[in-house]
Amino acid sequence: MIKNAIIGGTGVYDPYLLDDMQERVMNTPYGDAKVITGKYQGTEVAFLARHGEKHSVPPHLINYRANIMALKMLGVKNIIATAAVGSLHFEYKPGSFVLADQFIDFTRCRPSTFYEGGEAGVVHCDMTVPYCSELRQALVKAGAANGIEICNGGVYVCNEGPRFETAAEIAVFKQMGGHLVGMTSVPEVCLARELGICYANISIITNFAAGISPGVLTHSEVLDMMKNSLGGIRKILTGSLKYIDEKAPCDCGNILNEPGVMK
């Protein structure tokens, strides 16, 4: 059983440093998902490229349900997902690493639940703490062990994409308490929580957002910053594996068993 998974976002497409790699196509009720499995220093790891090979799938067309269900079918208990994001504040500078602890959802056209009535039933899943605090601590420890500063906490504003935001939208997001803006964390984090999987997002700030940045935004700018950040993100991701506690006292695995959840 593979307990740990990495979802690679923009700029993180390859299952680097894994031994005994195998490509698996997982057939889920929501479609197929390709997952690479392998080992890092004896620990089994699953790797899923969120946007497909060479960034071939835009954020609004990603099959989030198939991806998360595929990992669940492999037995995954912990997901660490990377994301390239824009910053809404000058103190969150490009090249910085931030662990989101909350999100604000501005997506519009994405299936966001496994429970759509019928045989599946209806579930109202608690999202008070959407990103696993224990998994975030493992990432913080990995960063410290490698001399990499990580900000543990930040509000991720998820927009539909694939366009970048307007300056007016960014101004509103900032007033609402947002720190980061991206296009992929929702519904990914929601789906993982519905299945009882611990999920952490490590955001790599690639640029200042519209109206904050001194120039126009480009995808090449994002890719260039991601390329410069790959060394650090690899150390954090692989280093975190030894700090993941299989008996962590979080509620992620039991969220649907708590009083008040309606099915």
C-alpha cells in the first residue's frame, strides 16, 4: 500500500529521485488517471502530474475527481501538492514558499464533490481546517532541516482560470484577506478531505499579482521562477517524508464520522 503521494503542479512534472518507477493508469468511476509509483530511500511514493506531461491540461479542465480517487485506490493517506501562485502582498516575495491553511473559492465550473445524491448520497463535509496541520508541520521540519524558510499559513484564493486575474479582482481578493492567488487548490483539497486523506498545499510564489506587479503577467515568468525554485521544492518534498507521522492526531481521516455530518 502506498501511503504518501505528491501532486506536481506547474513546473513540477517529473517524479524526480524515485527508484523502481512504474507508470500506472488507474481506472476510476470519473475517468482514467496516470500515476507514477516508486520509492524514495525505501519509502513508497505515488506521483501525479496535475497538468499532465508538459503542462498539457489547463486548470479548469483538470479531472480532479479522477486524480484524487486514483490516489485513494492506491491506498494513499497523505497528499502533498505543489502550486505556483501569485502574491497579493509585498511581504510575500517571489521565490518564497508558503503553506496555505485556508482558501477562498472563486471557481465556477468544476465538479467539487464525490457526493452528488443518488447512491452516493449527500454529504456536507466540514472544511474548518481544510489543509492538514500535521502534514504542514512535516513540511516545515523538512524546510528547517535544509535551511529553507517556509511560511506556515496563508489564505489561498482559487480562481477559475486559465486567464490571469484583473487588477480589480486582486484588489478585492486582498480586501477579503487573501495572501496567495492560484487556479488549482480547489476542488483538489475538498475532494481529498471528502475521502479522509490528509492534504497539504505548498505554494511557490512566482510573481506579484496583477496591479501589484510592475508589469504584465506572463506564463513564461511563472515557469522561469519555478525552474529556479525546483532545487528547494525537491528538498522539501523528499525531506518531509521522514517526518510524516502515520499516527498523527489530526481529524482528516475521521471527518465524515463526526457528529453533524449529513449523508
